[in-house]
Amino acid sequence: MKSARCCSVWKTAAVLTCVVLGYGLAADRAVGQPPATSTEAASLPRVLIIGDSISIGYTPAVRKMLEGKAVVIHNPGNAGHTGRGLEQIDAWLGKGHWDVIHFNWGLWDLAYRPGGSKGRGLDKKQGTQTWSPAEYEDHLRRLVKRLEATGAKLIWASTTPVPEGEPGRIVGDDLKYNAVAAKIMQERGITINDLHAHIRPRAAEFHTAKGNVHFTPAGSEYLARKVAESVLEALGE
């Protein structure tokens, strides 16, 4: 009986240890740390991708394309708008070193949402814009300053197209916000990865549905190739 109890205690301890170690590993990954047990990963350049669901869509393909060449991490969750970026940027950057940071904000900033919401619903007829171009510029300048402090090579990804019929975004605002961002990046000498120009000729083919800003898996892979190329160039490969 005593032996059975001891066995049970040891099993419980083992399970708890695995949970704690697993949680620690997940936490490491959440702030962009490669798994501590991976010697190869520890020796590779570290790349952080910051962005919304568009980047969440292409990051897995980028990771696969850069396998053996870089450790690719996306910020936890959706980076949303620049206001959220200002709130979360320190947590996303963590304490580790980044060699390249590929980043974007835009589609959430230019979106119109009901009831003054900053993240729920879409309504360009009666809603209010999340952040005006002037507010967007102010936020983005502050975010760029924080990113520059990391010493990483920075790559700005232009915001992808807003299609006709999008319920909470106005066609052409993507160009306006990209112009604001381009001015900042040019002033700061930051590389621009023009994903907007890259996918615009094929946007109708790759959007998941009419009036939807998101892309099919094929569209995400098409974007990923451009992202992977820009990262390799920044790494000197």
C-alpha cells in the first residue's frame, strides 16, 4: 500500500514537472526565444515578424522557407492596430536579441468600427475610424523609435490592399496609410518590403472572398516568398 502511494506521488511529480517545463518552453516561444534544447536554433539568426492576421497567414510558410537559415517567430497573437502595438511592443520584443524585425500595422488602424471600438466589428457607414492618418503617423513613429533601439535590421511591410466591398474599410485608405508609413521609413532609412505592390495585381485571385482583406493559403504563400527574400537580403544571404 505504501509502495503504491509512493508510486502515485512520483507520477504526480513527474506530470507536474512536465507541465512546468512545457509552460516554460511555451513562454520562451511566446517572447521569441528558440527552444533551449535546440543547439542549431540557438546558433541561427533570429527573426521577429510583427503584424496582424495577414502576417499570421504567411509566417508558417516563411518559417519553412527559412528553415536552417533563421529562427522565425511571430509576435503572440494579432498585433492589431498601432495603439495595441504601443501597449504590447516591449512584451513582444522580450529580452532576447533580434537580428531582423519585419513589421506592419495598418489594416486595423484604417478600419471603421461601431461604437468607438478599437477591435470589434466593421462598419464604414456609421462607425468611426480606429486611428486617423495623423494618429497613425504619431503611433508609428514611436513604434519605429522603439524598434530601432533593438539594433535589429528593420523591414517595413506595406499594408496589403483593401478590396471593393470591404464592410469596414474604404478602398484607397490603404494607399494613404502606406504613404504615411513610407515617409517615416524613408526618413529613418528603413527597408520597405512593398507587399501591397507585390500582391495587388493578383489580389482578386488570392483574397478569400469578395470584400475580404484576407488571403487564401496560396495567397499567403505568395506573400511569404517576398517576405523570405527580404529577410535573407537583410541577413546578407
